[in-house]
Amino acid sequence: MGVYWQGLIEAMRLLLTGNSEVMEIVYRTLHVSGTATLIGMLIGIPLGTIIALSSFPGRRLIVSLVNLGMGLPPVVVGLFVSLTLSRYGPLGLLGLLYTPTAMITAQVIIAAPIITGFTIAAIQSLNPKIRMQILALGASNLQLLWLLLREAKLGLLTAIIAGFGGAISEVGASMMVGGNLKGSTMVLTTSTVLSVNKGEYEFATALSIILLGLTFFITAAITIGQQRGR
């Protein structure tokens, strides 16, 4: 228990003193995971809504692929993005490997299927009669879509929480495509792994506590909005 207690004290000290290195890592973590979640939302919510409301050949296959994407191993995602952005890869000329952009790309691939899958479930869970009632009242297709999204608000916010959780907790892909470079691509998860490898367990525990606190406050803010929507 001593390590946990010392880690908590160290976390408080780092935050209260505004340790520049830790603050930079926290900011980068928010930037990378927040941007990835936002892009994942812009992809996942429209795509999930279209899949949920449409009927077309191969739909079950598409849903199966989305469900597969929800469980993609981060290491596989990291390898794919790394090979794509490497010097001899298809996008190697962009020079994005070992940059925050590469990390955002990897996290988007992880978060987008999660948000898409939860969106499909949220829209499909709505009572089919709601759609008929809205159309019977003379609503346009755009109005129908907006009202359905409002009805599925609780499920959509759950999708965002899950997508953000998948992005900010990711380690393997971020290390593979970001390189865990100090002052450039180091985030809370990768910095924690590095500290453990160096035997700095108190500092690693402090970073873990900061990561847990950061994740809690963000998800709590979304959850408050979700529960108010009830």
C-alpha cells in the first residue's frame, strides 16, 4: 500500500506545483485523445445512424465488421498505421510517423468503430412506432433524423464515453506510431509504461492516478449531460 499512498502524494504534488513536464504530458493526452474522439464522433455517429436506418444487401456483413472493429487489438492498429506512415509506406512522404498526428490517426481507428457500434445499437433500440408517428405528423426526412437522434441521446452519449475511453486508455498503438518521444509524443499511458520500465514506480503510480482523475472528470461531465437527458 505504501507505493499507492506515495503515488497519490506525488500526483497531488505534481498537480499543485504545476510541474511543466507533467502538465505538457496531460495537455498532449487531452489533445490527442480528445481530437481522436471528436473525429471518431464525426465518423461514427453518422455512419452508425445510416446503417441502423437502412436496409441493403450486405448490411449484416457491415454490422459484423463494425463489431469486429470494436474489438480491434491496439497493437494491430499500431502496426497497420506504422507501416502505412513509414518511410517506404503508401503515406511515407507525409512524414507523419512519430508525431501526434500519427497517434491521433491510430486512436481514431480504435474509437470510430466503438462509437459506430454503440450508435447502431442506440438507434435500433428505439421503438419502431416512433419513426412511423414522426412521419405521420408530416416531418421531413431531415426532421425525422434529428428527432430520432434526440430520442437516442442517452445511447449516443454512451457511445461517446466508450469511444473516449478506448482512445485515452490505449497504449500499444500510441507507442508504435508515436515512439513515446519526450516533449513530442509522450502521453500519460506511454509515460507510465516508461516509468515502470525504469523502476520509477511512485512516479508511474502518480501518472496513473492523474490519468484516472482526468478520465473520471471528463466522463463524469458527459454522464451528467446524459442523465439530465432522461
